[in-house]
Amino acid sequence: MVFDDCVGGVVVRVVLRSRFVGFLVRGSAMARSVTGVVAAASVAVLAAGVLTPVGAQAVAGAELSVPVVSADSTPQVRGDIAAGVPVSQVKVLRNGKKITAKIRWNQGLINRKGNSDRFNVRLVVFPTGDGAPIVLKDRSKTKTPPPVQKIRIKLSKNKAKKLRAADDAVLTVSQQHGKTKSKRFNRAYVTVTHLSAKNGRALRSGNNTRSVGVSTRAGRDCMARLIRPGANLAGCELEAASLRDCVISRANLTNVDLRAAMLRGCVVKKTKLAGSDLTGIQASGLIGTPASLPAGWSLVNGTLTAADPTPPAPAAQTITFPALADTALNAPSPALAASASSGLAVSYSTATAPVCDVTTGGVITLVSLGTCTIDAGQAGDSQYLAAPQASQSFEVTQSTQTITFPGLADTAINATAPVPGATASSTLPVDYTTATTGVCTVTGGVITLVSEGTCTIDADQAGDSQYLAAPQASQSFEVTQSTQTITFPVLADTAINATAPVPGATASSTLPVDYTTATTAVCTVTSGGVITLVSEGTCTIDADQAGNGTYAAAAQVSQSFTVTAFVVSCAAGGGAANTCVVGDTGPGGGKVFYVNPVDTPGSNYMEVVVAGMAPAWNDTNGGSYYKWCVGTGETNNVTTGTAIGEGKTNTDNMVVACTSGAANSVRAYTGGGLSAGSWSLPSKDELNALYTTGVGGFAAVDYWSSSQSDASVAWGQYFVNGSQNTDVKDGGLHVRPVRAF
């Protein structure tokens, strides 16, 4: 087996040939197995001149003795074993092709009775890495060597090349003896010489002489290569020694230097270790209880444990810091994921504070556009050195923005256009445009409706130095026909002999309303809204508006009223019940001036407007007087009659032919609480009845009648003497309204 260690800074390797079986695994890169190079072997450690056996699981009665290497020492006997087969003055010549060494054989063993030993010399190289060892030279002779023997080893060009390329090389010498194969006993006398160049470089050329020195302390067994039970190694230096599966029970290891030594699976029953330096020792699997231990040390479950062990030197660590993606100013900051190889937490900082900020825990705050650099550090602790700083940079770019555009409701073309309410997440103002200019236009956010159809409004925000342009947002709505409704006031119940109510339905579109009725047996109505009462019963008037290009048709609205029986109501009347006499106050508030001798519903009586009625009537038109007609009827024939009862028809015809004048003014009068159209201009005979009865308080002047004489003149009456004369239609006379009931 093979073991390597340091002696005075020189790496040495030990190869033992023995019946003792052991195995060592070291952390050194030079520790290897030499299976196939040497037979079953035990391993010993050469540390500060003391070679200590490892794996001393000896067969009964067997001992392991490894002599101390010394260039000038004389053979020393310990027990029955002679010390020393030293090798010295090892030289490597001619670029590794020739090696010389001086060997001092143990004559005490060679000359013993019955000697039939075999003497072995072997040169082994160990390739760089974990390659298997290579035997370059192997000599084995039975001939007895001289006390001092100089050996020469010549290598072929190929083997010299392997020597120069090797990680290290060893020269081993051993003496094998025994009469028969079955009783052969190997005594291993080992000198280990490392033949590599200094500093780990492969040997190239020139003299490279190595001698191995010895450190001893008088009165101690430090010279011994065999640690027997009970051995006295007090005060010896065993720094970095490695003992495995050994028996060191009752050994005296007081005040021994065992720094960084390995002690695995050994029997330590009653072993004395007081005062020893155990710093960095690796001792586990120990069997038995030591007689003494250094202060502060204890054996727990077979492992030596220090109460306050010296901590190991801090290890190096590195930081891995993944790249950071460029990020918009208003977007979420990138997440930091730097990690230290030590597993310790990483802290963050930045020197680009005008662009970004970061907490030590790794939360980035973006401040402005530019390059943001984040530095990751790890300060280390008792186990790890501070890590080299790692940094990552990314660009803080213009912010993105979006437009929120609420929907626009469908709108009638004559209604108020909807107001677009788009907003940008940047709070920058939004601009509006439309491609549907045949249906609508938009300026500064004010929509103008042009025609029916689909209106689409586009909202844009072009961005600025801080924001990118927003994606366009659009909303569409339908421009529809306007709807309209009809408002139709209630119609009051009306006596058949009274003036029919006037329907006052209106459309919200302001378009004219048309009237119809399905109750023609009770009443009729013109499309313009003139109701005629026919008989008693329920009269229903329907109001419609058909719509046009702008408005849809309105829903029909109807109003009904009752046509009641003939009623005469005269205030303080002097006649019989339900009758009136001349001078009574009629139902319209005027004075009765005519009583029809024939009972004709609706025209039995006539009344005239008098002073005191509201609103007050002015006969003189405020001093301007009334023309009979202004319009086509002024110089053209107007169909009129002269008889009592024809004044209403005359007035109806005059209103059609005249844009203004006496008839128009009378029809506009609403005295007595009656609606416009209730009063008429009296016919020629009706005007004369007024003069005859003297009812009404007429002034002694000329008054117009509603009777035409010809195309250019009409009848009037002079209330001084009652004479009836004609006058041109554009002449100015007095006027007084009358009505039949």
C-alpha cells in the first residue's frame, strides 16, 4: 500500500511490502493505490522523522518494524529487528535517463544463520491526476549485496519521458526472506525518495540529489517505525501523521505533536494523550478509553472532540448575478436574483441613484430614464471571505401608456351628441379623430352629428419624452332617427250647444299633429283639430305625428270627452228655466242680444262682449282701429252672408282669406274663459240687432260687420242713427266680438 506525506517540505512516498494488511485514504492529490505494484502492505507515515505504522492489525506474534532513514546512522536494534536500510545520494542524470542511488544494507539481518533473502529495488512513477502507477524498473536478486551498494538504473527514452511527465516517483528498497513460500516472512526496510522537481513541476534534467534527515529525541521511541502497545512516544512530533485500524493501547503519547493527524478506527485503551497538541486532528471510530486527554478534549462516541476547536480559515465565495432586462419607467421593476456560492444572503446597492434606487434586500425603484446599475455584494462571515462584487446594468426606457375609452351611447341625430371621455394612463391629453365624416365630425373632442349611420371616434396619445405613444383606442355608436312623443291635454266635457273644445296636442319634435276620430256619430274633427259636435255621447279624438327624415313616427295618443245635452245658462235670467232673454248675461260672460224664435241647438241665442269681461276687449284696437281684411281677401271676394247665424261662417272664411284684420283679432280673443276661436265678427243682420236692442254699450261710431258687399268693400253700421253703409276693406272701423250659443 502507499502513503505520502511531507518531511521538511519534501514530499515522500512510502511503499511497504508486508503481511500486514491496511488501507489509507488521504485527501492529498498524491495519495493513490499501488495495486499491482506491490503485494499486500501496511502503510506508515513519515512525519518529522518518525515513521508510524497504520493498520497495525498484526497477525498473532507478528511485528512491523520500519527503520528510520538516516544517511549516516549505524544499524540500531530494537527488539529482534535491525534498524535502517538507508538510501542516500539519489541522483537523476541525463534528463531522467539515468538514476543513481547509494544503499546501506542491514548486515545484521543479511548475515544471520539460514539467510535465504531476496533483495528488491523498484522505481515507480505516479502519473498526473488519478492514473494508475507505472513500474519503470523492478530488480529482485538473491545474491547477498555489499554493506554499501551503489545502484544504477538506466531508462529507455520512453520510460525517461514518463518519469519527466510524472506527478511524482518513488525509489523503494526491501528485503524479503523465508525458507519456504508458505513460511515466507517479509521484512520491509524502506527508504522513500521523491524524484520529482520542486514546486510540482515534472523532472526535466540535471542533478537532483535528495537526502532524508532524521529528528530524534533522546530517551524516547521516536526513532522507531513500530508503535507497539505500551510504546513511549512522549514528546515526539507526529504532525499530520495518519494512523488507521492500529493498536496503540497503553502507548504514552504525552505532549506529542499530533496537529492535523488522522486517527481512524484505532484501539486507544489506556493510551496517554495528556498535553498533546490535537489541533485539527481527525480522530473517529476509536476503540477503548484513553488513560488521559488534553485539557478541553473528550471522547464522544469514539470521536475526539475539542470544547473550543480552532475554527477553519474562511473560504472564498463568488456571486452569480443573472442579467436584468430593459424596463419601462412605469413598469414593474425587474426582480433581483443574485446568489452567493456560500448560500449567504446577498445585499444590493447602486451608484446610479438619479436613474434608480434599490434596497439592500433587492427592491428596485425606477426614478428616471437612463442606465441603472445594480451591484450585488456578500460581506462574508466567520466561514467565508467577502465575495467579489458582481454588477448588472439595464436600461430604464420610456414608460408605456394606454388609453381608456368608455363606450358611446347610440344617439338620435337631433339630440345632443355624446361627449367622448377617453383618458390616457399617462394623464397626457387625448386627441380625437374620425374617418366616418359622412356621419359625424369631431373637433377638440366635440362631436357633430351629420347623418344617420355608424359614427366611429378614434382616440390617440402621441407620447412625450417620458412616455411612448399609446395604442389607438376607438368607440363607435349609431346615429339614429330622433324619437318623438305627443303630449295631449285632457278635453273637457261639453254641451252639444256649446263651443267644441280645441285639441291642444303637441309633438316633442314640434312637428304638427294630425287629428282623427272614429266616433263620427258624436263628433267630427279636421286634421287641423277643429271639432264639430254632432250628438250627445262620447267623442274620442286621436292625435298622430307620422315623423320625417329626422324623426320616427310618434306613438298615437287619444283623449275622450262627453258631449252632453243642450244647456242654456244665463245669469240672473228673466226667462223661464233653461232659457235666456235679451239683456241676460250669457255663458260666455257677454250680454244676450238675440233670441232665436226657432229652437235651434247651438244657435238659439247670441251674446256680445261687454265691458268688464276678462280679458278686456278694445273696440278701437288701441286707437289704430281694425281693417276689415289684410290679405288676399282685401281685394278679392270672400264668401259671406248677411243673415243672423251666418257671422261664424263669415268669420271662418275671412280668417282663411286674411292674414290679419277684424276677423283675425276677434278669433284670437279668449274672453269669458273660452278658447281662441270661440268668438266671431257679427254679420250685417247680427250687427243691426245689436243696434236695435241697444245691448252692449256701443259707441256712436261705425262698426264692421262680417258681411262683404263686393270684392273691395264690406258692410258697416253707424251707431248714431243705425244706418248701414259700405266701406273699403282696408278702412279702419270699430269692432265688437259676438258668439252664438
